[in-house]
Amino acid sequence: MIKEYSDEELAAQPIGAWSGEAYRRVVGALREALAVENLTQPHWWILNHVAGKPGEWTRAALVRRLSRYDDLGIDFDEVFDDLITRGWLTEQEGLTLTEAGEAGRLRARDRNARVHERTHQGVDPADFVTTINVLRRMVDNLGGDGNLPD
């Protein structure tokens, strides 16, 4: 059970420590879920983007789009090559998922959904929205892009 604290105690907490801990926990749980399929987050990002616009993405365009989210120094070409070698992705006119790739993406999506459900347990949706808006404002205040991704 999570302990209750006064508003004064909570207001004095370091946002960097708490946002960092939340990031490590959430991303760690997602990475663990993806690892069941031998996937990384960049695999997941590529699969989802390609599924959303089959044949429209190129490697270069997706690398430009996704690099800002990579915190591990991933070689995206290795990820593309891995998905092609698995038979999950084809690269002709543009990138397209194969039937096996879509099946793998759906399995990973279901695992990620379970992580999201665990993450949101006991969190009022309005509180979640407020949290996202506060973090967006802080990012913007410090010179980052506080807008939602396209």
C-alpha cells in the first residue's frame, strides 16, 4: 500500500528523481515485455509506424522520426535488417509488414497493453492528464518540445 503524505511534503519532492524513477520503471517493464519476442523498443516503434502507413515509410524517414526517442544508441539499420531477416518486414517501394510481422506486432502490442494497464492501476484518468500536462509544461520551460508527437 502506498503511503499518504501532505501536500507540503509532496511539493518539496525533486521532480527529476521521481520522473526519472517513473521512466526507468515504465520503460523497463515495456522493454521486458518486448524482450519476450526478442524485440527492442526501436523494433516496436518501427513495426507500429510501418503498420500505420504501409509502403509509405523509408528507412531514412523512420530513422529521422524515431531517433529522438532512442536512449540506448541503437543502430536502426541493424533493427531494420533484423526485422527483414525474421521475415517480418519487406523493403521494396517502401516498408511493409509481412503477415508474420503483423502477428508479432499484435503479440507485442498485447504485452505492452498489459504493462500500461498495470501502470495506470489506481490512477484517475484526470490525474493522468494533469500529470502529462505538467510534464509537457516542464519540458517546454526547459527548452524542449512540449507538444505531443505527430
